[in-house]
Amino acid sequence: MHVYRWRQKVYQLLVQQQSSDLTVRADLRKWEEIKGSLTGQVSDLRSRVVELESTVKEREAQISLLRNHIQVSKERDCGVAYPLLNRNYYDSTCVTYGDWFGQSVRQ
């Protein structure tokens, strides 16, 4: 009878180990799927960052060109395009050719 209990206990432990092994394998598969999903998301986000950095550089270049154009316009005729961006500065600092001509005629 004692041998029967021993065999029963061994069988019970083997079943528990098999069950634990199956649970561990299922958990590992689940974590591998999550890892794969997160790795894909990281890759997508890195691509998006590169795309946005490129867009920022392009916008900075456009702004630089616009500033250059504005400066050239302001130097040429005291700001044809400049009032569109900063009217208060233009009004307080810029003397147009007409104003200059009017002042020089009066003097």
C-alpha cells in the first residue's frame, strides 16, 4: 500500500510539473508577442521621428528663406512684405521713400 501512495504522489507531481511547463510556455509566447508588438511600435515611432525632424528642417529652411526675402525687401524699399508680419515694428521704424521725399522737400 505504501508503494501505491508513493506512485500516486509521483504521478501528481509530474502532472503539476507538466501543468507548470504549459503555463510557462504560454506566458513566454504571450510575452514574445507583446515584445514583437512593442518592437514594431518603436520602429514605427522612430520612423515618425525621422519624418518629423525632416519636416522641421524643411520648415526652418522656408522660414530662413522668408526672412531673407523680407530683409531684402525691407532694404530695397523699406518693407513691402514686412508689414504683413510685424506691422507695429514697420510703422515705428520704417520711413518710406514718400515720407523721406516729403521731409526733404519741406526742409
